[in-house]
Amino acid sequence: MAVWDDVVGQERVTQELAAAARDADALVSAGQAPDAAGEPEPGEPGGASRMTHAWLFTGPPGSGRSTAARAFAAALQCISPDRALGGAPGCGFCDGCHTTLVGTHADVEIVRTDLLSIGVKETRDLVRRASLSPAGGRWQVIVLEDADRLTEGAGNVLLKAVEEPAPRTVWLLCAPSIEDVLPTIRSRCRHLSLRMPPVDAVADVLVRRDSIDPAAAATAARATQGHIGRARRLATDERARARRAAVLKLPLRIDDIGGCLKAAQELIDAAGEDAKQVAEEVDTKETEELRAALGAAAGTGGRLPRGTAGVMKELQDRQKRRATRTQRDSLDLALVDLTGFYRDVLTLQLGAPVPLANDEVRDSLDRVARASTPVRTLRRIEAIIACREALDRNVAPLLAVEAMTAALRAG
Ligand SMILES: [Zn+2]
């Protein structure tokens, strides 16, 4: 299985990356560094310019930008003997490919944050890491999965590193859109834009890679409109299915103000539960590990040595920020499902010949479609978008969601 198999429905992007990996391989064999970063000059012959120091992967959530970045990282580290015989790098089997894909390659750092922002200090550490020579003699690769979360200060630290990269360092930045990255940084990057993969391609990969039953895979792929990670979760996680089913019932429960307020509160509570579950799974272990590292006496009651309170406090702050982010992500996911519901309503109202994302609640869709008009449905979709934007601006979640359910009722 080649590393590109996991990059679903992105033929143009994988072709470009495979070509760059071939040129990168030639550079390693010749003991050279790639040209300066940026787009190739018009008319410039392919040659070495297909490999460069900095890449920016953009695409909507679920399009697989980090999967594409990892596949490229693996291809850069591929040491398969077939490659030397003219085969393309990225076999998927060799030690270089395999350790990159599972995240243990010494020269590949995958940065995935569960926080809302990446600060100057973390970025300085990364830049230091990036300046090291690759231990395996090929490339030092840094995959920054959430480049859109860099603070402005952090972005400036990164800019310096991208402007003057070490000869064998490669930065792979991922962000939802090109506007999410500082213009100075993106002008230094080769840009690759991923599209939402077709529903059929997603269903196919769920069957092939995750051995999910074809009917369940098709339902999950359609329900999530091609978002691979969410589709897999929906097909395999009972709790995710229950949560989604509850969200899709909301449009029928907001006939009066009381129903609106109750539905809003339930959405907030469900997101809070998700955050609590993540906290239970991770926080306790993390805290115990840090206490042990700091040399506390065994057990939770053990006293910490003098001068370590600050470090503990830092961890607690981090955990608190993570809880906020989990809660936000969970709520946002519910709002995406809700948008899908009204999109289906609109599809029915307009008689558009496209498949419904939420065919399993066809009765509810029909009821809402008959009781309103396309204009009202559009206003409802706008109310959900406005709610997501308000949450982005840090409006208190309950207030934002209550305003939304009230607007959905009014239509
Ligand atoms: Zn390989």
C-alpha cells in the first residue's frame, strides 16, 4: 500500500506531491538542498523546483490536509530499495514510511494542538527542532497541523525560520484556508488546495481501510458530506450516532419559547459532557505523570517539592484551555449537523435532484419542508451560521445558542 492511498479524492495534489518526493529523493542522492521556497517561476523547467522547503496545505475540515501532509512526509523519508530502481518514493512499507505514518520517525515532528492557539514559546521550540540536521540523513520534516492557530507573535517567529531554512528542513503547514496564514508566511510556501472528497470515495475508503460494512459506510459518508474523520467516527462510535440523532430532532422541538430554551440548554450540556469525558480520559493521567516527574511522594496526596507549583499551575491552565476547545468543537459539530438538516429541507423544497445527507430522518425533513418556504429555510441556515460566528467571537455559548433556536423558531 503506497502512502498516497490514504489521501482520498485528491488526484492533482497527490501527483504534485509524488513528483516533489521524486525530486527530493534525487536531491538526497546528489547531496544537494532544494531551491528557495515559493511557487515555481512561470516557464521554469520542472527539475529541482518541484521540491521546496515550505508547503501550505489548505482545504475545508475533513478534506484530509493533515493526511496529505503526513503522506508527503513519509514519502520524503521513504528508503525502500524499489525506489532506487526507479519506483516512486512512498512505498508505505519500509521503515521510513512506516515510522513516519505512526508518528515515531526521529526526523518527523507532527505538531497537533488541542489548544485554541499556538504561542511564541512553543514555536521557538519548534524552530530550534527544525534547525537540526536529520538524523537519518534525509529530511527534517515539521508538520504543523494547525498553522491557523499561530498567534501573530508565533507567526513572526515561524516566518524567520521559513525565510532562512536549514538545507534539509521541510515545513508542512496545514490550515483551513490560505487567508488563515500570515501573508508573509504563505508567500514563502508552495500552496496546495484540497477539495472535499466525493462521498463515494469516502465510503470506499471506510470499507477498504476500516473494514466497515458497505451500507454503514455509505450512510456515514453521506451524512457527513465527505468528512472522512467524522464519517469513520459515525460508523464506529455509538455515542456519536446518538448525539447526531438528538441534534436532528431539534428542528421539531422548537415550537414554543420553552422548547427553544430547553433545546439550547441541551446542546450546551452535551458539549460540556464531551469536554468532561476528554478531561477524565486525559487530565488525571497527565497530572499524575507530571507529579511523578516533579518527584512528588507516591499517591495523589504526596507533597510536591518547593518551587514546582508554577509548573503544576501551567498544566492546569493548559487543561482548562483544552476543555474550552473540546466544548467548542463539539458544539460546532452539532451546528454543522443542524445546517445539514436545513440544507436537506431546502433541497426538498426546491425539488433539487441531489441526494439527501440525512435520509434517515426523511419524515422530519418532509414535515419541516411542508410547513415553511425556501426563504424561511435560508433564514434558518443564516441563523446557524450567525451562531457559529458568534461563538468564534467568544460570545457566551448559551446566549448564542438561545438566540439561534429563537431565530430557527421564527424562521
Ligand atoms: Zn517507503
